Amino acid sequence: MEKIKANITGKELLELGYPQGKVMGVALEVAAQHFGGCGIEETYSVLKSVLLKPDNFVHDEKLSAIAHELLKPKDEVLPLRDTPDLYKVYGAEGIEQGAVNQIEMAMRLPIAKAGALMPDAHQGYGLPIGGVLATENAVIPYGVGVDIGCRMCMTIYDIPESILSERKEDLKQMLIRNTKFGRATFSKPKDHEVLENSLFREIKLIEGLKDKAAAQIGSSGGGNHFVEFGITEIEDPDNEFKLPVGRYLALLSHSGSRGFGGAIAQYYTKLAMSKCKLPHEARHLSWLDLDTEDGQEYWLAMNLAGDYASACHHQIHERMAVGLRATPVAMVENHHNFAWKEKDLQGNEIIVHRKGATPAGKGVLGIIPGSMTAPGYIVRGKGEESSINSASHGAGRAMSRTKAKNSLDKQAVAQHIRTAGVEVIGSGIDEAPMAYKDIKQVMESQKDLVDVVGSFQPKIVRMCGDEKFQEVD
């Protein structure tokens, strides 16, 4: 038989029945190294024989590499439900299709029990921002989000709103001196009891992150995170703070667990994806079973990151209270990137992921901010089961950061902010007010989910960066 150089391709290996993956590369390499001078039919025959009975070739000098690769245990891809279970949407007219596609993918998971889209929803990774998902005995790291424990915190002072004009420069300097954003940290960070948590000794990953956590404590992230002075108006005479109806000075902050929480999220997301094999399009929804050591470890780490995020906010507010030489008369705060153990109507335990959603169980207080020029709201949850006891976490983006940067006029944005009577220190065009949805429409879409206790109007806003937003033009 005439000997010719075999020209085996990946396509031809597929036709022989070889599975896609590393084994194809190994087979091509072996064929080129040992069978390049053989007839093509002979090469096909040898490769087919190894494929059909790899056990017979595990000790073959030339073919053992292919045999070992074929005999490796195959990762089983978990099937999704053919169609998504039913879920509730609030404010559907303002929600982009990408967010809808993501919640529908989540509702095809075999662990999914219930789902909902809040009116501020937009596309993210895994769950959409503004997505709520209840699961059975499983936690999805990307369902919680990268910024674990991202939260709102407000302190209210019995100080007349006139301070905002009378001591405007003092308040601005107070914000600049006592807040750090992005990569900036305090030269002498404060200590906090959260850093003494035993998990910093018991979990190797957490132990390795302690120095980062200690260095960044009391600081805020970049992007849409902020610390701002403004006017809170208490509207409900039966408010939980027992404050008279009226207007008060308030401080509002928005941030999460910094690099500490981000590292936890990335590590356990990769771990979940390696152990919970889902179809490629659903890979960011990989979960950890709470009956496993990995699932329990993530749950502990997630809760520690939430406690750390709360500690960061409390240090910010403590620094401001010292600067104001005043004691707050009320504080309200809530996570909106987290997972909770709750009960459904039948009394069964469910794991509720709120990725960019505010807890709104019956009587639960929370904060829903607007944009840098639009009001935010102190709300009391109504405990609506169809929303899985949730509400929006803000106005929600109307356009992506890229679109905002490419389409918005800096001078027009600066004029809009000046007209609103707001001063912004830091930030960028991607955080412009018009990049966000109308918070009043969002609140109208969720009037069945929350009652409004009071409102908050930003006046001096501090975000990442030291320049005044008004000076960009």
C-alpha cells in the first residue's frame, strides 16, 4: 500500500466520533508525531480503535496519551428546565430585554423556586441587576454579586437644613477629608471588631485577605458609590424613628465590601463553576449546595463581607458625626447584594438572592436612592409575596456606562446639576443623572411593594475623584 503523509484535521476527528475538548489536540499531536508517514486509512483505523476501546491502549507506547485522555471522567453538564418557571415583573415597560433573558435563564435552573424583576432591572452577570431569585438549599455567588453586601446607610440629624447653605464649604471639606473612594485609602485606618472575626484565622482565603480588608476599611468603592449630605423630609407621622414630620439634615452613603468582598466573590464563583457544570450560556448561575463544605464556607464568607461592608459605612458616619459635633437621631440601612435564608408561604426555607434589590418584608425599613439630582426614599416594606418581599435598589440605569460616555454632553450635564442646586465632587459623565431611569416612575411601579416613610434630596455629593463635576466644562 502506498505510504502518504496523513493530514488529519479536527473536523475529521469529529467525524470519527472524537469528542470536542483536550483529547482532540492530543490525538492530532500523536497522529502527526507517529503516523505522519502512514496511509490515511491506516491512521483513521488506529485512531478509531483507540476511541472504541481505550482500555486496550493505556500501555501502548504511541497511543497511551490518547487513551488516558479518553478515559478521564467526563464533567456532567446539568440540564436546565425546558421552559422557565413563572416569575413576576414590575415596571416591565422600562426593563431591557437582556435583563428579561437573564431572569428567564435563572428560572430554568433546577434549584429555582421563585423569581422577580424589580422596576430598576438591567442586564448584569448571572442574575440581572434588580433580579430576585429564591432557590432551594443552594447559593449562587454571582446571584449575590461581586460587591457582596453593597448597601445603603442613612443618618438623620436634628439640625436645620439651613446648615447646607450656611456651612456649605465646611460640609464639602468634611466630605473630602473623611471619605476615600476607589483605590484611595486612609493613611491611618481605624480598627474595627469585624477584623477580629475568627474566620480570618479559620478560612485560608479569608486569612489572606485580612491585610487588604484592614487597609480599606472605612472607604468606599468607585463607580456609583457615594457619600452625600442632603435634606431628609419625614412624611409619615407614624414613622419608626418617632420624629416629627419635617425636614432634617441627613447623610447618605452607598458602598459595599471593597476588594475584600470582590476577592471572595471571584474565588467562590470560579469554585461553583468548576463543580456545578451548567450549559455555557448559564455558567454564571453555577451554585454551591449548602449541604457541602464549600457552600457553608461561602455562606460564612458572604456574611462576613456583609458585616465588613456595614462596618465601612458606620466608620464613615462616625467620622461625619465627629465633624458635625452632633449625634444622629435616627439611622436606617440595608444590604442590596446579598442572600438571605427566609421562609415561603408554606413555611419551607428558601435562599433569597437579591442582586441589586432591597429587602421589603412587612415592616422592614430600607432606602431606595435616586440619582445625584433626583430624590431617594426611605421605605417600609409591605411583604408582597410575588416580589419575594423585595423592591428596587435605586432608579436603575437607563443607559450603559459606555453609552453615557459616548452620547452625553458634559456641559449640558454640568448645567443640569447646577440647575438642580446640587454640588458634585468627583464622579464622571457615566454617572450623570440622565444615565438613570426616572425614580418617580420606578416608585410608581412598585407602590404595591413599599410605603414611603420619607424622602431624601441630595445637595452635596461626594464620589470617586477630587474634581468638581461642574468644572468638567
